[in-house]
Amino acid sequence: MLKVGVVGATGYAGEEVIKILIRHKLVKITELSAIIDKEEPIASLIPAFKGKLDVICKKPDPEGMAKNVDLVFLGLPHKVSMGIAPSFLNAGKPVIDLSADYRLDQKVYEKWYGTAHKDVPNLAKAVYGLPELYLDEIKKAKLLANPGCYPTGVILGIAPALADKAVDPAGIISDSKSGATGAGRKADLGLIFCEVNENLRAYKVNEHQHKPEINKILSRVAGREIDIVFTPHLIPMNRGILSTIYLKLIKPMDTAAAVALYKKFYAGKPFVRVCDEGKLPQIRDVVGTNYCDIGLKATGSTLIVVSCVDNLVKGAAGQAVQNMNIMCGFSETEGLL
Amino acid sequence: MLKVGVVGATGYAGEEVIKILIRHKLVKITELSAIIDKEEPIASLIPAFKGKLDVICKKPDPEGMAKNVDLVFLGLPHKVSMGIAPSFLNAGKPVIDLSADYRLDQKVYEKWYGTAHKDVPNLAKAVYGLPELYLDEIKKAKLLANPGCYPTGVILGIAPALADKAVDPAGIISDSKSGATGAGRKADLGLIFCEVNENLRAYKVNEHQHKPEINKILSRVAGREIDIVFTPHLIPMNRGILSTIYLKLIKPMDTAAAVALYKKFYAGKPFVRVCDEGKLPQIRDVVGTNYCDIGLKATGSTLIVVSCVDNLVKGAAGQAVQNMNIMCGFSETEGLL
Amino acid sequence: MLKVGVVGATGYAGEEVIKILIRHKLVKITELSAIIDKEEPIASLIPAFKGKLDVICKKPDPEGMAKNVDLVFLGLPHKVSMGIAPSFLNAGKPVIDLSADYRLDQKVYEKWYGTAHKDVPNLAKAVYGLPELYLDEIKKAKLLANPGCYPTGVILGIAPALADKAVDPAGIISDSKSGATGAGRKADLGLIFCEVNENLRAYKVNEHQHKPEINKILSRVAGREIDIVFTPHLIPMNRGILSTIYLKLIKPMDTAAAVALYKKFYAGKPFVRVCDEGKLPQIRDVVGTNYCDIGLKATGSTLIVVSCVDNLVKGAAGQAVQNMNIMCGFSETEGLL
Amino acid sequence: MLKVGVVGATGYAGEEVIKILIRHKLVKITELSAIIDKEEPIASLIPAFKGKLDVICKKPDPEGMAKNVDLVFLGLPHKVSMGIAPSFLNAGKPVIDLSADYRLDQKVYEKWYGTAHKDVPNLAKAVYGLPELYLDEIKKAKLLANPGCYPTGVILGIAPALADKAVDPAGIISDSKSGATGAGRKADLGLIFCEVNENLRAYKVNEHQHKPEINKILSRVAGREIDIVFTPHLIPMNRGILSTIYLKLIKPMDTAAAVALYKKFYAGKPFVRVCDEGKLPQIRDVVGTNYCDIGLKATGSTLIVVSCVDNLVKGAAGQAVQNMNIMCGFSETEGLL
């Protein structure tokens, strides 16, 4: 049994990692920590774990925790992870980081997150954990940068067409809609129930910090610089991101051909489901699962792609466990079906 | 035109008072204040008022504001109002206070709100603003204690049966369900969207601070001490309180008789609608209105009463304007239909 | 007082028309009809009208109703209106039709709605009721085709840039998100609470029947054929449509210039509010109002426009009353502020 | 591997049974049926099963299905199950019926469901499947009447106090609040999104068909006739039932004593979690689980009990699988944790 720890156990992503690990047959949760007033059983902090998990949630002590784990998940806010990860890496323990701290190049990170990067040496070694694109690198990773929730669905929705050179790398638009857990569990006036419920708004239009992450990976796929137009929206629901993506076809292609292209690209990938022609995905079919569902519609010179993920599962915790499975040589789907 | 000010203009109750006053033909909003970073037009702070109201929202300055208003609404948190009201009262300007600061006797207030009362002299003069019970007192009020949201619906649901001595004053139960605006606009982890949405919970069971307010008024109605059982619940919707009330009949009575009793009690009261036998109220019919809708069902020795109000209108801002209308000799319904 | 009737009084649009007319000082509702089991007061069918409106809702009888109204609103499903409107027009009574039956040219209508048009003579005389574009025609209209909910927000969001020849008429994309009232009040399995709540989906991608309506009006504005890409989505909220529109700039323009262009275009139009640079609209600010709020962001060669309307007000009933005001020479805003 | 069939595979309860059985290690789903237009893979009908379950959903054919299953779940509407169950029972195949058809005595059933019972001989042999009360009977059951969603939470919330004779068997009140899946997946105008969302209502007050079921079981527990007051409410959320129960203490008891009593009663029962003193359950902690969480508060002579279940899991499909586990000698929790 792999001994696993979770730092940031009481955030939405941390809670979800724990929920999945409880079902995982090859790991044992040995350590949990969070910024809390007093150390107590995790089931006292998160009643849903009552009767399911009997582990004390401690205050943060990376060095101490590193001694009692074989691998650690960091479910921490951006800018915090890079101060914690080295403690585990120095002790030789693999790290799966769910924050953005190890996803971007130093300069881009510092521009978008407005702070100096504190762990440049490790940043260079981090592997971007999108298994459908980087399986081989992930197998060897010691520091895994788990993708952001928006980038997961957006990149998976664009990569096949882009890799096939079927669409124009310029002028890619992603209109993305996220449930409210995307913003994390924090007391923010803009996130209280009555401000989100019966409301809908675009935010950080083309200025969201996930944009450079999407650009970086798509540029790698295309072999040239890509700069997408990216508009995130906040939707009154708990979970899920649906991205409606508009691509300009440079190869003529009907919907059937597009579906065939995507099905071929994701053949053998257990967590991407491409809809048959005429069908489109919806959020309720992916909520609580590690699937990314993709639907396609070609119309004139436009290819419309609709991709759906659960932002806390395939967009965070599930993908993190998928990455752990790959890093540890387990079945890729263990604990995730 | 009556010159009116609103202190606490950016809270849910303050915003709602303004929304109603804009429609009111006999008043003019001359002053607004709130705890804000810089003074700016209210329409910049609350975009919904764009094109509808052109008044600067200032930082709090009760003495200054008192000079430019004929009457003031205080949409402030409990414990804050009693520090502000005297500035207006001393300047001879009537005050309608939407907080709990002037609703209870000093001792009870201090026990339930955990703080010394700062304005005992005015407390004695305050009138409880439930127009269906206290019309004559309200006409003469200079300091009006506007009822709490839960008490409004609960008291209106019980008063007719209690006044008629049809039900046992002991053993009254109110199971009340409130939308999330009831908690005010504040950044609280328990109020963020994902904690309230797809969730349901009882809270402060029989310990809610509105219980002594309900007890005080019902005791007055019954002419004897009353202590109800009161369970509030938080419902995933923005507005509305539905209270399901269980009363023990001491006079045998069928539903038709109960309906007749309630219709007679509220005859001529423009904002209470008693449902015909066989019909029950629902929240959507009162949202955005100043109505309290009441439905009745007698079954064996139990009289079940269902009452619905919009917590921000009849349970706060609407009733406050109703009280202003009465205090100023306007039509009771002006601005409210 | 203008005597007004509403056919289809119990649908969402009909109910909303009535709600607005109750507040209107220059009209009197004399006739209501709907497909119902037995004729009864409208307040029995829609309890929210209790105490506010005392009119019997009758079964459909256009000829009879025409005798007792000066003007009629048709809140009927598509394909039904065109069978009813002639009865009123023949009696010389102006008709404001909220369905799609008089919005398109005959051929386009028959293609998209899959049925022969039953009232071709009147179709030719119908005026498209978007007051911000067609004020003069509306003043003289006898048969008014009230715009669809999606087209209202989409057209208002695109017209200024298109009229200015600032953007490429080819390659316009509107990604639109609608609350569930957009689908009308009908018992459809796809519309029940648990299928819509905590869900999100695109539907009728580029095949929605509002697309030809948008194309027709934009083509008129541009003076050339336009064919947009249009993706509607169903959002778990009751009301509101937010459209995120992507336009290709052919005149270089920053956000400030775009805002200035839009403010100039809509100067003097009481129901369009253009946000200042750096601000974006949200649904809660327009819900329950007749406003269309528009925000802009220019980025590289893309102009992103976000427009918000309440689908039942500016997108249906409110705009219908605005049109009535113009047709009857009333103040354009009467009953709507 | 136990071969299992599900009749009514496309309803909410049927879908949930399948979802749980997929995770179950000791069973194999061999047969599915539903009233459908054409036979197709269940994953085409319910996209969430794509990649997880590859079984054809057939049209109803009980005799045919009986040959290929060892046990069957009936996820059918009331009045339908009793026409189907005999086909399986006659073939010697155990039946777990999720409808109400085998829960009540014949006379009571016929009164409350308004129809003659079609399968009286089997009705007499049916076992009521509440494992916390009837474990031994369930072990031997061939025809299991799975409890209703409301009765599960209400009975579990009352049984310990009643069995202990701590509370008055007269005057029990259950104020119950249910999410919208409780009404099943059916196209009903009262269940469409906009009628349920931002709304709240009581319905079938003291006349709900689950009342006689609760009365029957509580009477058995108390050893005397019981007739509770039962008020169900519809809450704008998908899943979950929270019942707030009011009991009159006849043994003086504080909250600590009540908690101790309940903990003792449910000791060793894996799916009931009694909250520590001072804590109360909430819906989000039980959604998606087979737990019934119970919180207690004694106040004066009233014992307030709050019980939470997921209506589709412990209130339907989960409990059905729990019963199957017991009937088949599997671990009671298999597939359910």
C-alpha cells in the first residue's frame, strides 16, 4: 500500500482527492494537514467522512509529514505550493501539485501571478500532468503540475483538430462556463449564494490566469505560438465546466469527419468520451466522474467543439489521482470508475 | 415630498428600501450612506440603479445626514443601529430601524444579543411595527422597530388563532424555512454558493435570536407568557420565508372555520391574503411583494398554518415603507403594490 | 384609458405582460383568455395577482374579445398566433404578437418553422418591434412582431459596431446563455427541475429558430447578407439571457473607443445601458427590468461584447409594452421603470 | 456472481440502482428493461453510463427476463409493480420492489392508492425492508418491500425514542423537506424548473401517501396505534430529505441523554450516524451516500430530531442494495461505501 498525504485537506480539491483515495485499493491515506485552529479527526472537520476515514488532520508541517508518506498531493492556493513542495522533493517524495505554481515558465508565471517564483530549480523539472497528451513524461515525473480546471477541458477540446492541422491556429475562441466550486472554498462577497444564484456573468474576460497555461500547451501541440481568446463565465451550479470552442476550419470537414478525427485521437484513452455525430455532452453526465466528454459540430468554415468536465474531478482531484496511478505504475483508472 | 435618507444603503435591506422608495410618489431620496471606500453614485455601487436614481452614497455621518432628511431608514446590523439612531432622534427626525436593536426589552435584548444596550431611553419609546396588530401605535411613532423577517410571518400566522383562544398557548411549534438573503450580504464561509446550494440544514435550533421577539409579541396577544419551539432552516433560494406552524386546537374547528376566523381577523388589512380552504400559499407568489400569504389546514386536534413572506419585503423593507406610510399619513399601500 | 386584452394569459410571457400592464397608468386590462378548463378569475389561476387584478380569464374567442379591446397582446406559441391575429386586425384593432409568426419572410419562416404560413397578407405589413432600431416604423404599426428573446440581446449587442462598419460582417459568433423560462411553461421532460438544475448544455447548435431572425435584422443593418454562428445554452436559473459576442475588428479600436461608439449609438435610448470601460454587465442587474445592459472589451483584433436582458421583459413582455407605448403615443417608458 | 435485473431502468430510482450495482463486486447486471421506443444500449439512453456498462435496455418482458436473472429490482411507479412482481416470484426469483405496492396492508393500500390490490397473496409475504429494524426478516425475504423515501428518514428518526417509551406516541409531528427527485422523472407542469426553483411549498399536508406507511411501522415499534402529523415540502434542490421531527418527552431527558439513547440503539448499524451533542446533520453530508444522519436537541419537554437521507440512495436504491446484500448473505455494506 502506497502511503499518501494530502496538504490542504479541507479545500474543495483536497476534500475531493481524499474522497477518491478512500475508494482506491492500492493506497492508504496516512497524513492530512490544513490551516486549522486545532488538530482533530478529518471526519469532525468534514462530516461526510464520518465512518469512512479515521485520520487526524494536522496543522501544516511539511518536513514531518514527508517522513510518513510515499507521495503527497498539494491542494493549496497558488503561490503557497511552491513554498511547500521543496520539503517533500528534498526528502525524495514525489509531489502532485494541484495549484498553478509549477505549470508555467518562470517569466510567464511571474507576470500573471504577480510574484517572484520561489522554487525555480524544481519548476524546470515539473511535468504537465495531462495524461492524454503527456503519458510518457508523467510516468517519470517526480514533480507533477496538475492542470487547471479550465485548461483541461479546453486543451482536450482543441488538441486533436490542432494536431491534425485541420484548424487555423489563429483566432481560436473558448467561451467557458464554470460552476462555483471553481473559485475554491473561500469567504468572498462575490461568491455568496445570493450573488451567484439566479445570476450569470463573464469575468476576467481574456485576462484569466488560465489563459497563458492554455496558450503554452496549445503552442506545444501546434508547434507555433498560439494566443486564444478566452472568456470565463460563472454559472449558478456547484460543479462542472462546459467550454464552447470556436475553431476555423482550414481543411474542409463535416461533423462526421470531425467526430472520426477526435475518436481516433482519443482511442485507448479511458477518460475522454467523444459523442457520436448529432449528440452533445452535458454537465450532469460528467459530474462526479473523471470523464471529459466532447461533442462536435462542423458548420460552414467553423468547427464548434463542446467539452464538459467536472472541475473538481477531471479538472483537479481525479486527474491528480490519474496522474498518481501513472506515476506509480498502477492501472490508470484505479479508484476512478 | 418627504425627504428620506437610508443608512446602510448597500446591504440587502437597504437596497430593497431604496428600490421601493424609487417607486413611491410622495418621497424623495435625499441621502444615502454606507461603509464604503470612497463616496460615489449609488448606481456605481449597485448597477441595478443605473438610470433610476442619481444620489451620491456617502460615508456615515448621522449628524450631517439628519439636517437633510425628514425621516430616515436604518438598514444596519444589530448592535450598530442603537449607536446611530439617537443622532436622528435628537434632531427631531423619525427613525425606522430595521435591526433588532429596539424590538426587545432591555434585559432580554442584552441576554440574546450579548451586549449592553446603548440607548435605553429611546428603547422604551420604540413602537413595534407590525401594522396588522399595532396600527394606532405606529401612527404616533417617532422610533419604529421594524419586525424581524421570521417574526413577521410567524406572528401573523399565529395571532388570529391565539387571540381567539382557539389554540393552546403552550406547545406552539414553528418550523421555518428561509432563503439565503435572510442572513444578509456578508462574506461568510457558510453562506458561499456551494455550501448553500444543493444543501439544506436546520440552524440555531430553538436558539435563534428571533425567538424572544416572537415570544414577546405572542405573549402580548395571548395575555400570558408564551414560549414557542422555533426551528429555522436555510433553503437554497434567494428570498422568502415559509413557516409551517403547528397549533393545538382547544376549540374544535375544521379548516373552513379556521379560514373564516383568519379572514375575519385580517379583513381590511391590505397585505395579508388568507387562502381559501383547500389552497396553500407558496413562496413564488409573495416574492417581490409585501404580502403575507396564509394557508390553513385543521386535522384532528392540530391546526397547521403555512405562512409565506418575502423576507426582504414584508419581512423587512416593504414593511418598513408600510410603516412610514402609516407614520406619515400616506396611503398604507403607496409604493407597495 | 386604453382597453387592452391579453391572449395566452397564463403563459410566462402573458403573465409578465399582465404584471407590467397592472402598473401602467394609461391602460386598463379588459379581456384575458387562455386555454383553460373553466373560466375563472385570473387571480385563481395565477395567485400572484390576488388583490391586484380582478378580471375573468376566458376561453379563446378572438372575435368576441376584439369587440372589447382597443389593442391586444398575443402571448401564444409559434404557429398559433397567425391563426388568431387576423380576427383582431380585421376588426381594426392593433396587434402586438410575441410569437415568431410575423418576424420572418414567408419562405424563411416556412423553412425554419416547418409549416405553411397562414396569414401571408398581414405578414407583409408587420413591423419588427425593436425600438432602438425601428422607432419610426413602430409609431405607425398596426401589426407588431415583437422580437425574440435571443435576437433582442444579440442584435442590440452587434448593431452599433456593424452599422459603423467597424467589424467584419462575416464570422460573427454569438455564444448565448438563457435561463429556463426561455423555453416557456410547458411540461417537457427536458425542462423538469432535476434535468436543468446542476446541469448545463448547449442545444440546437447553430440550428436555433432565432438564428434566421438575427440574420435578417443584422443583414438590414449591414446592408449585406449576414450569417452568424449562434450557440444557445440552457442555464439553471429562471430568467435572463447573457450573450457573449465575438466580432472581428476591421477598424483598429480599443475598449474606450468601442464604449464611446456604443454610447453614441444608444444616446437617448432609455432602455439600453452601455457599461463604462472596465465594467461588465451581469444578469441580476437586468432581471425584472426592461434594460439591455452591454459591456465591451477590445482585445487584439477581437471585440468582445457581453449583452444582458431579462428574456421575459426586454426579451418579451417589457419590449411589447414599450412598443405599445410607442404605437399609442405614450411615453416610451410608461409602466416600465 | 449474482445475475441481477432492473425493471424500470430509466427512472431516477432505476438509474441509481444501476449506478450502485456497477460498483458492486458480487453481482453482474444481466437484464435491464424500461418503457422505451426501441431497444438500445443503456448508455445510449443514459449517457452517464457510457464506458461503464454495456447492457441492452429492453422493452418490458417479465417472463423472459426472469429466466436470465437470480434477483430483480423493480423501479416502477406505484400500481405497476404488483402486476409485474408475480412473474418473477412464480419463477422463484427474489424481488426487491421499490414502489409502495407491497408496503401496506391491503385495506390501507386500497384506501390511499385508490385501487384494488392485484396481488394479495404475495402482499402477505412481503417483508418491510428497513434493515435497522427488521434485519432477521430481511435475511429470509423473497419479496422485499423497500421503504419509501420519507418513511426511511422519519422512522429512523423516531424509532429509538419511541421504543424506549421516552416520548408520547400521540402528537408526533414530522415536518419533512424533500428535493425534487422525490417526485420521480416525469413531465409534470408543477415540476418544471421555473416552478420549483426559487420556490418552496408544502403539499399534500397530512394527506401524503407515505403517512400510512410511517404510521404502520411506528405502530409496530410502539405496540399501539400511532397517527402522526406529517407535512411534506418541496425544496429547490435535486436530492435529499431533511425531516425535522417534534416529539413530546414523557421521560425527562437532556440532549446528551438523547444522543446516548440513539447511539446505543444504532450501535453496529453501518448506515446510521448519530451526531454528537451540539452538532446537526445537513443534506450535503448524505447526498450520494447510503447514510441516514440524525441530530438531536432536547429543549424543555420537546425532543427535536433532525434526520437526513439521500432520497434516491438510503431512501430508495441504496437501501434496496443494502437489502439485497442482506438477503444474499453478502456484506451489508458491499457496493455502498
